[in-house]
Amino acid sequence: MPRSAGVQAWLQHPVAKPVVFVLALLPLAWLVVGAVGGGLGANPAEALIRALGDWALRFLCLVLAVTPLRVWAGWPALARFRRMLGLFVFFYALLHLLAYAWFDMGLELQDIARDIAKRPFILVGMLAWVLLAVLAATSLQRAMRWLGGRRWQALHRSVYVVALLALLHFYWMRSGKNDHAEVLVYAAVLGGLLAWRLWRAWPQGKHLEYP
């Protein structure tokens, strides 16, 4: 059996989704163990907030990489993991938001509202999270039937807007410490994934693909 066929067969196996689900939870488990065991450094709250945001961005890159990898490697079964990975983007982004609201703001809603209005990078992050919440809420087949396929796909193309907002949020956050190395890596990855979609859509004059 060719190697690509073997991978395709594994991706279609019933155990594949549970395995991916457990793997996607490992970063959270690692962070919890680090927080309990004092392994997150001198400022564990800040480390936790940033790490959760980093993992949300990494899972966003994974979601956007599903279609290019599926097409390039000839693994159509990869598409069955896209919704799960997308929900993990929202999951880690939600934990990132909750950690910020709890550890930085003490869950004081008025302080959170003032901080959002005062700091643009937090406002941009909130906009990205709101869009993610809409995408997560409409990710089920029931929502697709209610919206109709065309409108549902148009709505879910806003994941590209989420990617740009998340990258801007990350850039502004790191700019305060003049730390742009990781920003450039994520910008290159997201830029490459978006460029691939534009390249695919351009010759036929098609709309940008659903991720």
C-alpha cells in the first residue's frame, strides 16, 4: 500500500478523531501541570495568558493548513478534522480571554471594558474572539441547513479576518517588548496559507475557498 494511501486509511479510521482530540488537549494539560508545579516562571499568570493565546493562534494556522495539505498530499479525509480543530481555536481563545479577565482584571467587568477601550491590541483581540464565537456557534450541520450552504460558506470565510486580527493583536502585544521574531514566523505562515488560496481562486475568478 502506498504511504499516502496508508495515511489516508488511518485518517478515516474511527480512532483517528479521538486521538486528535486528545493531542489537541495536551497543550492545556502541559500548562495546568506547569501552573500547579510552579513551572511557568516568575509570573505564571502572564505566562499562562500568553501561552493560551499562542496555542489559539497555532490551532488557527492548523485549521487554515487543512485544505492546502489535503490537496497537496492527496488526503481528502483531513477535511473531517477541520471542524474539530476550528472549535479548538475557539476553545483556546476562550481560555486566553478568561485568563486575562481573571488574572489581569480580577473579573471586574467595568475594568475590563475600560481596558478594552484604552488598549487597541485588546480591542482587536476581542473583535477576533467575537468572530470566532460566531463561527463556533454556526459550525454545526443544523446551522448550515438554517443559513444555507452559500451564506454559511460566506460567513465562515471570515476566518481570514480572524487570522488578520489575531496576527495584529499578537504584533501589538509583542511590540511593547520589541519582540518580533515569532510575529514574523506567524505572519509568514498565515501569509503563505492565504496566498495559496488566492492563487487557487484567481485563475477561475472564484471566491476565496472555505478553509
